[in-house]
Amino acid sequence: MSSIIKNSILKMSAASLHTAAAATSAAPLATLDASKLQITKNPNPKTPLPNDQLVFGQTFTDHILKIQWNKTKGWDAPKIKPYGPISLDPSACVFHYAFELFEGLKAYRDSNDQLRIFRPNKNMERMNKSADRIVLPTFDSEELIKCIAELIKIDKHLVPKEKGYSLYLRPTLIGTTAGLGVGIPTDALLYVITSPVGPYYSTGFKAVKLEATDYAVRAWPGGVGDKKLGANYAPCIKPQLEAASRGYQQNLWLFGEEKYITEVGTMNVFFVFEDKATGKKELVTAPLDGTILEGVTRDSILELARARLNPEEWTVSERYYSIYEVEERAAKGELVEAFGSGTAAVVSPIKEIGFHGKDINVPLLPGQQFGALTAQVADWIAKIQYGEEEYKDWSYVVADLKE
């Protein structure tokens, strides 16, 4: 072996040993730690708006939670500061390559003046899945929930009273690395803002008209339709505008040659069928195949329905079903009702579906704007959200305002 080759091997071995030693001696990355939370209070707290003046997502509370992350340091100390603009470099990767994800959940004031969050662990689980998919940093869910709880406590005077009103929470994670190269973000910002809200739709709990949409696709196999990424939402606006121009409030998203029903607008969707031969009803929604958002409200409805509906009278299914099946069963009188589900609106009744120039009518209760199960499901969830009924650990108590 030549001396040149020997020297090269020795240098490579020395470099490897040096790298290994450096890796061994390097301090571990800091994890997200709620005990390090730093709070700077807003000196000019807001006066709560009357409930009838709350427009969804247009009013914000006094504070914002911010947590910086860097690839060599890990998570910085969480900070609650007065609400205000965020300053970013114009070349930040969030602007150019969509390194962005978010969550949506709500806090509620119950009749005993306790503040509650509905199933926050499910949102944190989904947020980490989204982060992992676009190589943004993950975090300890419980620690972020603790930080969010403190944010809610500080702005507790702005949490609306009355059923139907709540504090909407928007955790967001963005890549902030400056530069136009496409790569793994080296810096990120996790922040949480909160908004006092009333009903998502100004018209209240009323049924909507949908246009079955097969000329545009919301998500596809192998894509990121099951992640809550901002990039999933902007492309849906134009089809919604097109549907609105034809008199429909939302899109019923179809997929493939089979025209399977997937979601409605930005929500999961459920249909109820009844077999005329047996009288048995079926509550059906699309399966989690990677194209459907893993909705927290969806999951809650499925669990409650399986626990509370009589199995001799009902089947609860997660399966593929098409607009053709809906059309056929409506013609046979076997379409009972339909509704969308999501955090913002919770449950949204459906009364009509336009498909290829024809309208499929969805039955409603006489003189009402909803079906029987739609109203029942909305009531089940509201009672848990507002603490009228305890169910497992779904309603997370943040603070007792009487203390």
C-alpha cells in the first residue's frame, strides 16, 4: 500500500474519530419546557366585545405565545408577550417553500366559570405529525399544552360567556431560515394566537348547499391531505368561488373515477343511509387513507356514535362511498341526512348537493334546518365542551375563574 493511500486512510480515520467525539461531547438539544415560560404582560388590556359583535377570527386577545427553535440549540424558552406583528426576513423559507402548518382548537367557559380545552392532546399529536412531514421540529405535546393554558389564563377576561361562544386557539409553526436554497429549515418559530369567537357561520345552525366537485382535487394518495398544512388550503379557494357563483356555499370534494366522497370544504363529512329492507341505519364517513384530514371532531363523533347508538339499529362505518351511491340512495328514499364536522363549526347540516347539473335533496326534520342525528351529535359534543357532561379526559380544565 502506498504511503499516500495510508496517509489518506489515517486522515479519514482521524476525522471520523474527531466527528464522533464532537457528537458525543455536544450538549443535547433543548426540549420545549413550560417551566421556563417568561411572561411580559400587555399594559393596555382590551375590553371584551359584546358577543353579537364577534366575527370569527377577526378579534384577537392581548397576548401571543412565541417559542423559537434552532437546529444547534433546540427549543428556546417559551415567551408570552403582548400581541403584535412578527418580523421575518423576506427570504424566510416559509414565504417561498410553504414551511408552515397550524392547528385549530377551542377553549370554553362553562357554567361554573371554569375554562376548558376540548381534546388538546389530539391536536398536538396531529401538529407533530404535520411538523415531521415537512421537516419542521417536533415538540413535547404536554409542555405546549401547559404553555397554551397559561396564555388562556392571562387573557381569561376575553373568553366569551354563553353557549355557542368560545376562544379559538391557533397554534402555528413556521420555518424562518433566511435564504432561497431549498433545504431543511435550521430555524423555526412556534406561536399561538387566540381569538374570541361566536358561531362560525353568521346564519347559525342552518343547512347548506354543496356542489360535488370533480374538476378540482383537494388531496391525493401519497400527498399531504391528512396533514394540517397551510399549502392545502389556498388552492381550495378558487373552486369554492366557482361553486358560490352557482349558488352553493361549499364544495363536496370527490376523488377518482369512482368519484368517492372525501371532505366538504375544509371539514370532514358524514352521511346517514337507511336500508329500506331492514330498517337499519348507517352513519358513514370516508376512511383515513392518507387523503382525509384526521379531524378531532370526526374522531369524537365516531367514538360517541359507536358508544351511544343502538347497534341493533345502527352501523357506524369508515368506508369508501361515492356521489353515485348518494344519488342512488336518495332516489330510493334511503338518504336520511348529512353533515360536515370540524373544530370551527363543530357540526354543519347539509340540505342539497349539486352534481352535474342536478340537485340531490338531503332530508331535514320538518320545519327545521337539520336532521335528527345531526342535532344529537352537536348536543353530545357541546355538553362535553362546556363541561355539562364529563366524558373520559376530553375536556381539559385550564383554570377556575372563581379561585
